[in-house]
Amino acid sequence: MVFAAAVLVVVVILHWYLWLRLFRSVTTSAKARRIGRWVFAGLGLLLAVTAVGNRALPRRYEPILERVVAWPGYVWLGLCAYLALALLALELPVLLATRVPRVTRPADEGRRLLIARGAAITAGLAAAAVTGAGMASALGPPRTRWVQIPLARLPRRLDGFRIALVSDIHLGPLRGRSHTERVVRAVNALDADVVAVVGDLVDGTVETLGSAVEPLRDLRNAYFVTGNHEYFSGHEAWIEEVGELGLRVLRNERVELDELYLAGVNDATGGTVGDPPDYDRALGGRDPARPTVLLAHQPVQAVEAARRGVGLQLSGHTHGGQLWPFGHVVAASQPIVSGLGTVGGMPVYVTNGAGFWGPPVRVGSPPDVTLVELRSP
């Protein structure tokens, strides 16, 4: 309810501002302004239902939401975000342009309307162009990234050990089986020693998405840890489903791969449903002479991992920010948004993820799968 209330407040303010700049400021017609109010009231309702409907409404309404609401609602979310940004960027130029000496009231009103309409058209074209390019990026195939990371205590004979890292596939109302097949092909093409799927595989139940995940059977030597969206979607059922598809689920545990530990912890949000990350269970009692790679969905979990002497953490969750410039908001809660960094002296690599959440738009952070090559120091 708190989440729904916060979304409602943001939606109301956002759509009032868009109505003000795209209808109220550009016409003197009372009828046009009334039409605008109804248009943005409808779009605001669409956005609110899209944002909170799958959490607030009973599960039986999920198929209806997916078929009727999801695509238009999420596309509008991306478009209205960039409309608002463009209009905000034009506020100062519009203000300066209208603050010129008045000649006559009619002339001043005509100039004001001309400037307001020019700003609205400019913002609309800019938002449409950015959103269109962002959709092409988000809906396109994931790019392949390659990174070499020195790992302390890695034996020479394991130099070049390869991990295919993928996260945030986000199967759900906008992405289905064909997306999974494309991601699996991209991962298998890397011919890695190990595949690491670090959470946020789904946005929906096993009943609605069971067919969409089936291509994961084709992954070889694959390991999985939960993300926050698994806990929104029925984590116990998904953990069982993923295991039946042949992926080894690391629930606060580790495996030995020759002289290398591969560990996994539950997502940080698991504690809200009694399934928290347990770093001591996953990492305690290790041979200190062997290196450890930890799979954890959120980069912020590296704080606990670094305290326990982990050699490398692999994460996702951030989507690389997904929508520029909103990545700066992500950076306020996560120590690394994309790529390789360090936390407490420990290397952390964060993939952009292979899917998207919310609007099918990516600006400045294309989807990817990453080949992590471990090197002996």
C-alpha cells in the first residue's frame, strides 16, 4: 500500500505537469484544455494500473493486465519520463524568451503561445526520438562483453577460467520464450566453463511463465541465485522450477570447482519473506588458500562479501541504470552501477543485464551478457 500510494502521488504530479505544458500552456480554448485533462487522466490511470496492478490486484487478473495494459502502459511510462525531462530542460529558455518588454497585450499573448507551442513540439520530438532509440536497444539482442579480472590465489592451471555472466532477463508481460532462446544462444556461444545466472529471471508466476523459461535447459554447467523479483513472483516455486531445468541453485551455499570456490547467496530482499542471505553459511569454513567467486544479485551485497575475504563478486540488478539519467538514482543505493569496480578492496563486476524492467527502453545502457575471464595475478 505504501508503494502504491507513492506511485499514485508521482503519477498525479507528473501528469498534471504534462497537461500544464502540453495543453494548458499551448491553447486558449477551454474545450481543448478539458480534453487534455481527460486524456492525461486516462494516461495517468493506465500508468498507475501498469505500475502497481500486478502487485496490488489478485493473481487471476494477471493475464488481463498482460494482454491489455502492459505494452501501452510501459511504453507510455518511458515516453512520459522523457517528455517531462525535455520540458523541464526547456523551462528556463522559455522563461527567458517570454520575459521581453511588452508591446501590447495581444502581441504578448501571441508570442507566449508561439513560444509554448514551440517548446511542446520540440519536447515531443526529442522524447519520441530518445524513446524510439531506447526501445530499439532494449528489444534488440544482448551485446557480448568480455572482461579479464585478476583473482588472488587463483592457481596457474586455472588461469583463463571463463564464467558466462547473465542477469535480469526479466521474463514477463513484455518478454517471453523467444527472448529466453536468444539469451541462451548468446550465452552458449561464449563456450564458458561455468554459466552464472544472477537473479531477476522472471516477473510473474510459474503458471504463467513456465513455458517461457524452458529454453534454460540448454545451458551447460549453470548456476543460479535469486534476485529481488523472484521474491515478488513466488520464490519457492521458481527455485524448484529452475532446479528442474538443470540449473544448480546456490541458496547460501558454495561448490568446489577444482581449486576454486563458487558461492551464492540469496538476494538481500529475501529477508522480507524469511529467506535472507546468509553469508556465514555460504562462506564460512573455506580453505583460505583457495579463491572464492561469489554470485549475489545486488552489488551492495559486496560489503558483506569483502568482510569475509571473497576474491570476486559477480552481480546484476542495476540494469546499468537502464534509463539515462536515472542511473544517478541507482548510484545512490548501489556502490557500482555497471562494469568493474571495487568494494572494500574486492573486485566487483556488474552486468547491465539481458532484459529490462518496466518500460521497454534502454538509454545509455544496452543489454548484455558478459564473459568473465579469471586471470592468475
